[in-house]
Amino acid sequence: MRLGTIVKIRDEWRDPNETENTLYVVKENNGDRSVIELKDCDLPLKPTETVQDYMIEEA
């Protein structure tokens, strides 16, 4: 995934408290994994996750 790409977590990898409308922005790509940040979040430190690229798809 390229930096700045808006993505969502695929259905099979999504947490139960997340919806399909939860969007993330790719902040870093390390080959087969990406660091994603929650989009449209007003917190000073936005939540991030490191995921395998096969776990996400473009929104």
C-alpha cells in the first residue's frame, strides 16, 4: 500500500466493535506490512496499528 492511501480492514480481520465504515490512512509501509492510523479522529495522538497488507483493502 502507498502512503496516504485510505483503507479499511477486511471483514475476516475486523474487530467486533468496528464497522465496515471504519477507515484508516496508511502512514508507513514496510514491504508486506503497513502502519495504519484511524482516519477522522480528533485525539491528539491518533490510534495506530501495524497490520499485514493482506488484512486491509482500499476503501
